[in-house]
Amino acid sequence: MQAMATARPEPAPTPSGERATRSAVVTGASSGIGLAIAHDLVGAGWHVLGLSRTRGALPSAATWVPCDLADVISADEAVQAVREAAAGGVDAIVHAAGLQYSAGVGALRPDDGARMWAVHVRGAELLVGGLVDVLADGGRVVLVGSRTMTGVPGKSQYAATKAALAAMARAWAAELAPRGITVNVVAPGPTRTPMLEDPNRASVPPVVPPLGRLVEPAEVAGLTRFLLEPSGAMVTGQTMVMCGGASLP
């Protein structure tokens, strides 16, 4: 599968040998938090390779790579397309793709749990595992988790997949530290995205945090970019919660 954009010329190396334009792979880049991250990075001069089922409002300056992370073949094809489109390697991987099904313990549907696991956890495995050899030394990995990972009634399957990301990030952080690569989780609370209106999660409506409003996708994008920039160079293996006080006692 080919990336849907005109090929870029390889950026000229800087005197230090680094590429002049940094590149980031962002999943879920067509809407919500992933789209906000893509726009933020493009505005900061990054080249974004956005993975999603549709292009949506992905910036025209970004490269769109069609991908359904719930499907192993599609995910593998997207990884190959990224490797071909970013021949010089990538500097960051941000896994923001997500979906949510809500149900009480007596009404859980195994297919819903399996799909969330496939997108949130297996998708991260396929993406990072498939690109780790072309991820630059000193590169960054950010997995978008959720404040829900600590457990919320009616969201047990979703919470389990997000909790898995935190454990996986810590393991990868230890494995990749010798290459200077950091791996972290950004875990937002209720965020103003189309997911809030998804009928699949209607049984557990969002609760406005104590600070009085929902988190904005641009705020999650700002925290993510902090971890991708030199400012976040010494943060690794951590879960950074942005919830407007929702996790307070």
C-alpha cells in the first residue's frame, strides 16, 4: 500500500548529521486527539505521516497512509508504506488511534473487547515493533492512554486496554534506553472529541472534571509535543495524566 502524497525530497542533513525536518508517525490522525497532534506537529515544522482509515482533516502538508489498525494485514501494509515514504527514518511515533465500547460486567461483549485490544494494544505492537529499527536513536514514542486506565464502572474492557499501554511503555522504555529513545504515555481525562458522542459509549456519559470543563484536544497535543521536543528528553517510562482534576479523591 502506497502513502497518498507526493514524495518529499530527502531533507539535507544539518552540520551535526541530523535531518533538517523531523518526521513523526501519528495514528488516528483523521480526527480527535490524533488530528490535533498532527496539526500541532505540522505547525511546529514536523513532517507528519498520518495513519487512519480516512484522511479526514489531516493537514495537506502531511502524508496520509491509509490504515485500519484493527486489521493485521492493513497495519502491516501501513508499516511498509511508512518505511518506503520515510526512507531516511522517523524521529517519533505517536499512537493516538482509539475507540471505546462501554458496558457493565454483565453485558460485556467479547468482540468489543477484542477490537479495542486490537487497536489500542496490538496496533501499538505492530506499529512500534515494525518501525523500531528505523526510529532514530534519541527518538520518541508516545502512546495515548486514558485516565480511565485506573478503572471506571462500565468501562472495564476499555480500561484494561489502556492500562496495558502503561505497562508496555515501561517495558519498552527500559529496552530502548540504550539508544536514547524515550517511551511515555499521555493519559487524558474526558476530552472534547467525536468519541464523546459515539453511541457505543452512551451507557457511561462523560463527567465534567472539577476544573469545570472538558480537556481540549489541542491541550493533549501540547503535552505530547513537550515529550517529543528536547524539553522531554529525560522523561521516559512515565504516564502523564491530564484530566482537569478528574483523578483527584
